[in-house]
Amino acid sequence: MGRLAIRTVEYFGDLYSFMSPPLPDGLVIIEGGNGTGKTTFADLIFFGLGGTVRQFSKKGMAQHKEIRADSNNGVRLTITIDDKLYTITRRFDDAGDALVASHATEQVEVLPIVRRDGRRVLSDWLLEALGIHVVTLFAGTYGGKLNFADVMRLIYHDQDPDPSRVFKRNDHDNFVSDSKDFRRAIFEILIGRASEDYYDVLGELKLAQVALAERHAALNAYRSAVSRTMRATAKGDDVNAEFLKQELSEREKQLERLEQTRRQLRQTTPNAPAGEASLLEHRRALSSAGRRVADTEQKANAVRTEKIRLRSLEDQLIDEVERIQKIIHAHETLALFSPDTCPCCLRKVDRAKNNCICGQAIDEGAYQRFFYSSEEYVGILKSKQKNVETVRAALAGCDEELVALENSLTKHRADVHAARRDMSRWAGAADGTYTTELERVDDELVQVRVSLERLSERLELELERDKLELQANEARLNVDRLQQRARTLEGAAQEDRDSKVRQFDQLYTSLMRSTLRDVRLARLNSDYEPILNDAEYREASSTVTRRLMYYVTLLQMSLADPTMPFPRFLLVDTPETAGIDVDNLSRAIGKIPEVIGNAAMPAQVILTTGDGKYPEHLRPLRKVILTDSDRLLNARAIL
């Protein structure tokens, strides 16, 4: 499965900045005292990956004062997924979107954070890149797609004041998405492909069951409406479409025989003033139908012309979007767009305010008009992409209008044909007179035509009912198929889960026994929560090790099984709560490089911790050292 690693973490803003050194595989230690920015470092990574960090929000009491006081600020993460390099940029004042740039293809994509209107979001991109299915999870009647923030609940070991909770708190503290069912599903998806396939089918089954209920409701409503419509018909008229087609065919043959008889009767009569009037009426009908055909053809040609124009505009806008994406990627990589850059050598110039690079006095506002910032280019990109969507909607409208016009044209041409046929029928009757026999045939013709019209209406209703019946049956068959598949996968998933839980218990017990002297047995309960010594162990400080080793066990399992969806990455923030002593904490942290070092596959664990609260031999793994005089966010120099 896919592997995630963080390579650099950058904070940018008008007032503060931070740029991490390159972060390698293995254990990466971020060391610092209280208040120097360790948790902020971890939260910047989580925020960049689409998570919600309350102290970064403008709402609420516990705001991060430097970040909220800054402007034009954001996070830029350089990450690798299966050795493919990407840059993710997310701004604090425009946190609803993230900019994803691929270094290999130079493609830039703006992805929303929150799922709306079925659009692809950053979470979908991350999960797909890591090879994790975006399954739909259900709890009761509530259903929601798996998000990367859900997966991070067992990857991001945050600084929870209550470490008895193994799962990281849900971003929105929703009692449904934080239910035992959801937590169990997240654990099961991360430990095995069989469970992932099972939940994938289970989500399809839930949606299929909803569709089946909707189809049955539509069918029952239609049946009721047809029953009310046909209530006045004679007993025994409730027949299916095949019998209605047969009856309709017989009536059409009867109509043809009557029309033949009528033509013969009219041709044998001397004069027919009534026939002249009818012929004049048919001529008027033919002329009117011809005008409608011409008008409709003219409208259709106009729509086709408009469609050609819109198609050309769509191609032009797509070309502009691709150019802007390349410009943004170039800026994200080389930081080209700046009024303080020499256009000849591209070096940064310390330009005095209200002066040009060459030294001439200028109007600062006018000077800025020749440059666009990265966020302005993103705005332009969004606008162009919106224009593409608008043009495509207009093209769809043209297609719909053309279909409607073609249908109208078919009808009008049929009217022309009918008018000509009627004229031909009356052509030989100019010198005939109505007889009693002719009037009788005319009366029968009226009755047969009325009967044909009613039969056609009933057939149309019955065909629509057959369509709904077929859709309901297909929905039922789909539910049956998915139920059968779910039962098959459930057995395989349960077998795989039992095997993985046994493996977890063995590894977890080994880690806990080597870090806490009084632990003899560690295992998972039915909700995948850890139990020590059959729930007899009560020492408060054990909760830190209990939680940390839980995450490390998942990492160790993923390093031994390349098919396991866990992305071989951990983010651990200051595991020092609940009164844990330094020796226990040091032993627990010391297990991380042992687990990584004994594996054949690479992994990355980013750990933020206090000064010296880790084994001494791990000091070379420090990549960032934070102090009171050198905090995470440093003020930019003011020119």
C-alpha cells in the first residue's frame, strides 16, 4: 500500500516565517521547551493535510496569537507518497481550499477541504494516492464518506489531556462520527485490505437499499395514481401492456377497414360541398404545419451555431487554465512573482519603499499592478475553472434544447405528412354527397378513433408502470447481489481481523512488557480498546505508554505486511501527560527506532518532545531544536 512521508514544513506570512530542514525517513525528533512551538509544528502538518485545528480559527477563545495576528499566511508541506513528490499549500484566511502541485507532472489542482455537491476533496486525493478506498461508513441512518482526518485519528498521536482515549479526538466532536461503530471501522480498514473491501461493499449495500426503498415508493405512488385514473373503467380492464398492444392492433385494423369503406363510398357520390370545406381546412393545416417546420429548423440551426461558439470558448478557457496552473507551479517551486526580484538575474533586491528597483521614485500602488501574487493567481485559476464549468453547463443546455427542437421537428413533420394524407383522402370526394351509409361509417370512425386514443393512453401508463417495475426489480437484484457479496466478504474480513488482532495482541504485549515493569498481558477488547492485565492495571502514568505503544504497534504491523493500508507514518506530539516519569517515557520513545530499524521497509515517525525527554543515544536524530530565544515562528526582518 501507499507510504506517506513529510519532507519539509513551511509557515509563511507577512509577520512570521518558519522553514524546516529536510526531514528524512526514520525517527525525526523536534525538541523544545514548553511554549516554544512543538505542538504548533505538529498542528501545522495536520492542518496542511486537511485537518481542523481550533486554535488556528478566527472563532473561539484559544486562538494562536501569532498565526491569527499574521496576514497572507499559510502552510506549505512538501510530502512524498510512494516516492512521488508533491507540495500542498493551505492558507489560514482561505482554509476552505488547498493547492496540490505535483513535481513530476507540474500539474496544479485546487481541491476543497469540505465535501459539498459530490466534488472531489483533498481527503479523496490523499486516500486515493495512498491506495485507501474512499468508503461510505454508516451508523444507523447517518452515512458519510471516509475522510483522511478519520484515518489520522490513529496516525496523529496528539497532546490529548486525557490519554486514556486511544483514538485522536474527532475534528468536530460529532457523537455519530465518534461512535464505536466508526472507530471500529477506521481500525479495521487500517489493519487489512479484507476489511476495507468489506466496508466498501457494505457502503454500496446501504446506498442500494436506499435506492430500492425509493424505487418501491415511486412504484407504489404510480400504482395508486393509475388506479385512481382508471377507476371509472369497466371491470376486467386491468390488463398488462401485451394485451393492450393486441387490442390496439385490432382497433387499428378496424380503423383501416372503415377508412377504406369510407373512401369507396365518397368516390361514388356526385357532389360534396362539405368535402370542399374540409379540403380547404386541410390546406390550411398543411400550410401551418409547414411554417412550424421552417421555424423550428431555423431555431435548431441557431442553437447549433451557438454550440460551435461555446465549444471554441471552452477550448480557449481550458488552454488558459493549463497555462495558469503551470505559472502557479513555477511560482510554488521558484517563488518568481515578487516586485522585489531583479528581472535580469532573478536575485532578491532590497528595494526601498516608493522606489523602483532602478532607484527612480514611483507610485507604489501603480508598481504593484505589474505583478500578481500566488494567491491572486489561485483566484484567477478558480475564476477560469468556474468559467469552464459555466460554458459546459451552457453546452449541456444547448444539447437539451437541440433534443427538444428535434422532437418538435419530428412532430411538425408528422403533422405535414398527416395533412397531405388527409388532402389525398379528400381529393376524390369533391363531387360526392353524404349518404346514410357514409354517416354511419363516419360515426364508427369517430368511436374507433376515441377508443384508439384511450387505449394509447392506457398503454403509455402501463409501459411507464413496467419501467418502474423493472427499475424496482433491478434495485432488488442489486441489493441481493451486494448482500451475498457482503456475506462472502464478511467471513473473509472476520478471519483476517481475528488474525490481525492476534498479531496486534502479541506485538502490543511485547512492547508494553518492555516499557512498563508491571505489565504482563496487553490485548484489545471487542471495541479495539487496549486492556492491560485484564483491566487490573490502574497506574495513571501507564495511560501515556498504553496509547503511544498502540500507535507504534500499528506501525510495526504495517512494516511487516506491505498489503496493510496503514501508511507507515506517525505524527507524535509531546507524549508527556498524565504524570508519566521520564524513565518510562524514555523507554517508550526508545522503542520507535527499534521498530523502524528492524523492518525491511522504510517508515517515518515525527516526534515532538521536551528537552532531553528521550534516550540520550537518539540526540543525533534531532532535526529542529526550539528554545525561548529561537521559537518556531520567528518575526520577519522589517526593512
